[in-house]
Amino acid sequence: MKTIIKQAINQIRQQPFFSILSILGTAVSIAFAMLVVINYDIHIGDITPENNRSKMVFSGEGYSYMKKDHSNANSGMSYRTAKMIFNNIKGASIISYQRKGTMLYCGTNKDKGESHFCKYVDPEFWQMYNFKFLAGKPFNKGDFQARANVVVINEHIARKFYGSAEKSIGKTFFCDFTPMKIIGVVDNVSSFFNFAYSELWMPFDPTIKASDPLYGNITAMALCAPGVSTSELNEQLQISLKRYNATLNDYTFELKDMCPITKYQFFKGHVNTTAILFLIGLMLLVVPAINISGLVSSQMHHQMSELAIRRCYGARRWQLIMRFINENFILTFIGSILGVILSYLMLLIVKGWLLFSETSLLNYADCKISTSMILRPTIFLWVVGIAILFNFISVFIPVWMATRRNIISTLRGE
């Protein structure tokens, strides 16, 4: 290993222009490939508070229409419809319902306030996601069924209006001129988390009437029971949907977007996101690797005599190939480190555009990225894998072609 490092250092000293180009080319390629990986991981990885993404199935919004002529079409799903489809599913351990969020005029009194994003949820919401409570507690089933005027707020609001999380508990907070009692304060949630994000959380009205229409503004989230996969749970929900449609006389109800949350995050599950991102990442690596491969090939001409002499003394082709791959890996490693640093700098600059989500578009001030979101073992494994692949692609072909040349012709300079 020491010999390889010394040879790499000598190569940098002897060929500084080539070395700098190789390092910079690697850094830029790794940076853009890493942005793809980070974007993918942030949206589908099991990251707190959405640390059960790999086990969750999302309903989507729903769509209903008359059977005979597809008229009277409406988007959305009512609470009554959602309960009929999602309740009593054996493959689900938790079912949570929530109403679409909205901006509310909030403050400590009716006369002075500001807009904040509010999400209406049920008690199971707090079991579905892993929130960090700084003070107080979430509302329970009793509060939910009683339609109590209670609210959970984030730390930002608590500090702004009351000075601290502890001081805000039990205080009255006006939401759209309605007095609400603060019962809990949670750590701030980044708006990149579509399903968990909000600034305030309060219970929605759980009243169900027989006259309720099919459509509404409720969505449902199901968490897999132990031993049940998301595909199996999704299949059970599709069967339940068919049973529900069989009870309808004049209408048909569809959940076209219902799928595991990891698929829904990109294109609502209608395309193979993994394949698309893999192709994009591959293009970001292969094209620069071909260019660097050309540089390596031109540099090989200066070392052809050395290769020929080594082969005369019994060196095998695979030994020569591995030697050059190992030497170039030092340059690739340096470029990879620079690439990772560059990718994080670019991420901080363009995070609102690159990692946009439905909720991040509402308020760019809340587009915060924590270290736990990007400094993850998965990402570093990707860095190592990408660096090794890039090194192999850019070096193997020119070195392999060089070692195939005739020894005598090479020594003659032909």
C-alpha cells in the first residue's frame, strides 16, 4: 500500500496537469452523482420523524364518478369513505387519517397574529411518526372524539410567542380567531417531510354521517404489521377498495395513486423511480469517466516501455492492470472527497429547488436540512461504491488495451 501511495505521489509531481484534471473531473462527477443519491435518500429513506417510510402505504387523494357516464366527477376522499376502505385491514398495524393542511392566521390574541401552516390529524398520527416532544404531550382519542380545542405546536412558534416550549404549555393560542389550548410542543420538522411536516397540529372533526359524500379532503396512511410487506398491504387495500365499490350503486371510487410511500414520493408511483435515478446517476458517471479515460489513455503512451519491460520480466497482465487501477484510485479518492464537499455546498445553496416537495413549496424558510438527513451510512456507502465504479470505468479500458499490445513492437516504439 505504501508503494502505491508513493507511486501516486510521484505521478502527481511528474504530471501535475493530468493529475489536477483527473481530480477535478472526478470531483465534479461525484458531486452531481451524490446530489442524485442525497435527493433520493432524503425523500425515501427512513429518516426521523418519517422513520417508517419503507413500511408505509399512502392512499393518495381519490377520485369518484358516476358509473353510467363518468359524469359528476369529484377528486378527494371523505373520512367516511376512508374508514370504509382502510379499517379492519389485517396487514396494517396502524391506520392514520389526516386532513389536507392549510395556512391559518395565528397569534396570542385575535387582533395580532401571522400565518402558519396547520395540519389536521388523528391520534394515530403520533404513533405513525416519531416526533420529539420538547414539552407536553399529543392529544389522545378522548380529545379527538370530543372535538376538543387543543393544538400541538412546533418549537419555533413556542419560542416566538412564549419564550420557550415549557412556558407555552396550557396557554391559549388563537388559530383563525378560535382559542386553542396548547398541550404539546415538538421539535421543528423540516418541510421536506411531506407527511409529517407542519407548524401546528390539531384534531379534525371525526363526525361521520350517512349522508356524507364520497369525496372530501382526507388522506390515509397505513403502516405494515410485522412480517407484512408494502406490496402485500397494498394488495389487501386494493381488495378492500373493490369490496367497497361493490356496495356502491351509482358511483365508482378510485385510488389511482395508492402505493407504498417510497414510490409515491416520485411521480406518485406511476414510473419506476429507482430505474430513472439509476440511469441519471450512471450518465453522470459514465460520460465524465469516458473523458478521463481518454486522458489516461494518452498518458499511457509515456509508460508503454515500462509496461513492456515488466512483461518481459514475467509480470502478468492482471498484475499490471491492478497496479494502475490502484495508483489511479488515489487520485479518485482525493477527487471523491472534494466531490462530497462540493455536493454538500451545492445542496445548501440550491436545497429549496433541488429537494422541493409539496410542503417545502409553501414556505421556503422551513427548508432546513439537519446533519442526520445527510450524514447517513447509506450515503457514505454510495460514495465508496461510486468512487470505485468511476475509477474502474476510467482506468480499466485504456490499461487493458495497453497491456494487449505486442511487447517487441512496444519496445521498438512502433
